[in-house]
Amino acid sequence: MMKLRHDDFEAQIFDQLGRISRALASPRRLEIVDLLAQSEHTVEELARGTGMSVANTSRHLQALRHARLVTVRRAGVFAHYALADPGVFRVWQAVRDLGASQLAEVRMLVARRETGDDAPLALDALRDRIARGDLVLLDARPEREYRAGHIPGALNIPVDELAERLHVLPIEHEVVVYCRGPYCAFSDEAVVILRAHGHAARRAAAGLPDWRAAGLAVETG
């Protein structure tokens, strides 16, 4: 086999790596990656979660699959998609965090959605609070995502069920809510409901995928 010249080698390497950046260049594909970081999903579930048509969702998934960023598992008539590697989430996490530090528009959007005076609880602070046992940790995601992986000790009450299940939460401890990630609205909605009913509440800055990516323990089931 003929040896590649150095400039040819570099060009081909960058061309191959460009497949990943091209696959992630769509905002809708980033949204799909964020959902798949929670658990595997069918095309139909992803379509509902993103508000896209099934056909459009399928096209985006094929672009991600072409770049080897997602895998598919067939079960009967359903195709279940998952992230191909934990590194896929870390790439999205890096894009997300870089946007927060470099884009004023992102910071302005985040500032508008704050639910109160308290800043979100950072991951290290959350870990310390859990170790002290002075909070109630609430996972506001859908039950399926909770079962696929959650922070140990977290209680799962999906946000759309929270108002009817407030009686299970002790009033004497602060409730810290986490969901899919820093831009997920579930925790914001949960904090509003909790405070309206007399609970001290704040949201965690990180979601379950961030907790997992930090190498911290995750429970399933």
C-alpha cells in the first residue's frame, strides 16, 4: 500500500473528523443527543420529545448514525436509538458549556429563566449536600429516564405529576430538583410548583448525564 504524504494524511484525517462536526451542526440533532443522553428512545419518542415529525426525526438520526454517533437496536417493528459512546455526550457538553461562556445570547436566555434569587446548585455542592443528607433530591424527568439511570437516593416525581404528589415530600427539608441538564425546563417548572406550595426549593445546575460524566455513581431501576 502506498504511503500517504503528510499533507494528504492530514487532509484525510480532518475530512473524517469533519463528519462528526457536520453531524452535530444541526440544533435539532443536538437536541436529539441531549435526549439520548438520558436513555435510549424510539424514533416516535424522539419525535414527540422534539416536536418534529417522525420522518424529519428519522433523517436527523440517519445523519448521526452515518457519523457513528448513535446506534440502533431493533425490537419488532420499533428501532431504539442510543448514543454510541459516552464521548458523544461529552462533545455536546463541551459545546453547551462553551456556548454559555462565549455567547452573550445564551447568557441572556439563561438569565431570563431563573426562578428565584438562589443560583442553581453546582454539581460539587450537590454532591456535598447529598453526603450531609440535609435535602430531598427530586428527579423531575419521566419515569423511563429515571429507571435508565438516576442519582442515588433521588425520588422520582415527573413534573406533570408533581402537584398531585406533593404530600410525599417532607416540608422541613429543602427540595433540590434536577432533570436532563442545565437547560431542561422540568426543574424550573418543579421549583415553581414547590415554592407555590410552601416548600423551600431550588434546582441543580447539572443533569443526570453531567453527574454520570463526572464519574459519580448512578443507580438504575
